[in-house]
Amino acid sequence: MEKKNLSVVLGAAFLMATAAVGPSFLTQSATFTQQLGGTFGFVIFVALCMSIVVQITVWRIIGVSGRKGQEIANMVFPGLGYILAFLIVAGCLIFNIGNVAGCALGLNVIFGMDMRIGTILALILSVSIFLSKEAGKAMDKLTQFLGVCMILLIAYVAVSTHPPVGEALKKTIMPDEIPFMAILTIVGGTVGGYHPFAGGHRLLEGEISGRENLKKIDQSAMIGIIVANLIRIFLFLAILGVVSRGELLDPENPAADAFLKAAGVVGYKFFGCVLLFASISSVIGASYTSMTFLSSFSETVRNHRNPLSIVFILISGLIFLFIGKPASLLILTGALNGLVLPVTLLIMLAASQKKEIVGEYKHPRWLLWLCTVVTLFMAFSGIRSLSSIAALLH
């Protein structure tokens, strides 16, 4: 594979993976591990299986068609692309409020920095990527670096807690219950909302598209899935090692408390680094993906994407600075993304059957059926969990 293509393939994979690993990812993992114990391994396994089906489907349709998600949606049904773009951009803005807060909290943990000063510094760090003329290449390199750092830091803490791996494996296969809310939230947080589009759109802009590039598209999607799930598994084991000792996590910040109890002050500082890296990569991923959605509808956005990405980040930061972090946002956004996922999949399933979109490409029948099952399951889980989502809003 050419060096340029390899850089884009890895960049798209890590953009998707690190965009999914934000503050909500850390909070959700800690909260559900505390609630479910080893059964959370089953949730991760189900999410992994669904991730493969969703990511491969979405990335293939985007890649083969050479069109972005909103353009595909408009071809499936006129006007649908505008609805999809609104849902994705609105979700990204909400996510970014939590992401900016995560950056500030990470700096507070590492250096004891005041949250407001940390927020301003976080905004400077985040917008610096979009000040570069080669923003795409800078984004690729940064997300790869941050992704590897997160894996190493969390793996160290996981080893230090001596988690009950045998129990985790047993309950991954034979869970105590089928936790629909947890599955909806984790799948939504990993492949719902903007996450599958982030990598797919990056491949398009890196000029990797068409049936001849299917192998590269699949490779990029699978690398992204592996990276995101490696982080999830190590995080699960690290926290399980703590809660299996009978420790109760601080409900205000369960992930930070788990790292503190796992490895003392060093673990707490590691958590600050993980939170900072996860938050910055998520701010970049959400802002980038939002602009790729809006650019199809406006020449102004196409011609001024980097400045508008900076404005998008600053709006998120200002909302956090002056209003504060909305209650339960970090759990709620993952659940709401899970409700958006069936809409995304229905669009892609319909697109896969239209020659004017995918040409002569034939979506594998097994993938088509599995994607249909995932769509129905997520829709069912979403309906089952509406009462839980409503409770989070109060």
C-alpha cells in the first residue's frame, strides 16, 4: 500500500475510533461496569459484533458510492439528507460541550488547573489543528498518536488491578441478564450518531473510494473497530478489578475514582491524560464530521471549513463556560445516538439496493441480513429504553 494511502487508511480508522472514545465513553464504561460487573463483558461483545456489521456497511456504501452520508440520504429520499445532517450536527454540538468539559477536567486532574483556565487552554489546543493548511494530515497524525497513548495508559492500569478475567469471560458468554439500556448506550456511543461517518468521510476526502478500493475501506473500518474495542476492553478490565474488590465508585466521576483506587496518584494522573487525549480527539472528530455534513449544502461552508470548524468548537466551549455541563449529558448522548442509529442503517440499507448510488456493487447478502437484524434490535432496544432516557432528562 502506498505511503499516502496507508496514512489515510490509518487516519480514518483512528479518527473514528478516537472520536468514539470521548468523556462519555469513559463515564459509560465505568458506570455500567459498576452496575453490571462481569456482565458488562457481554455488552462489549454484543457491541463489537454490531460495530462490525454497522461500520463495514456504512463505510462500504459511502466508499463505493463516492458520496457522503447526507448526499446518499437525499438520493434515497429527497430531503432526508437535511434531516440526517441536522441530527448529526446537533448531536455533535451536544457531544462537544461534554468533550470540552472533558479537556478542562483532564487538565485539572493532571496539573490542578482551574476549570475555566483549562477550558480556554483546551479550546486553544483543539482549534490549533484547524489553523493548519494541512489540517487533514495533522488530524491523521494526532489521532493516531493519541489513540496509541490511550491504549498504553489504560492497559497499564488494567494490569495493575489484577481483574478477575475468568469471571469476565464466563459472564461474557453467560450474562446474568440482558441489559438493553446498556447495549443501546454502548452501541450508540460507539457506532451511533456521527462516528461511522467520521471515518467514511475521511476516506472520501483522502481520495479512497470506488469498488476497486473495497479492501482498503474494509481494512480501515476494521482497524478502527479494533482500536476502539481494545480501549473499551482494557478500560472494562481496569474498572472491574476495582469493583470486584467491593469498592464503590464515586457516582460524580466513576472513571476517575476507579483509576485512583486502582493505581493511586499515578493512576489518577493517568486518568487525566486519558481524559484529555480522549476529549481532544473527540472535539476534533465531532467538529470535522459536522463540517463534512454541512459542506454539501453550502458553498460558504465548503470554502471556509477550517474557520467554521474553529467557530463550532468555540461555540461548544462558550456554552460550557457560561451554562455549565448539562446533567447526565455523558450518558444521555450515547443513548440518543443509539436511537439515531436505526435511521442511519435504514438509509444505508436502502442505498445498497439502488444502482444509481452504488453502481454495480452488490452488498453481501449475509451483511444485508445482519444489518437488518441490528436495525430492528436497536429500534426495539430504543423503544424499551425510552423510559430510562426520559428519567435521565429529569
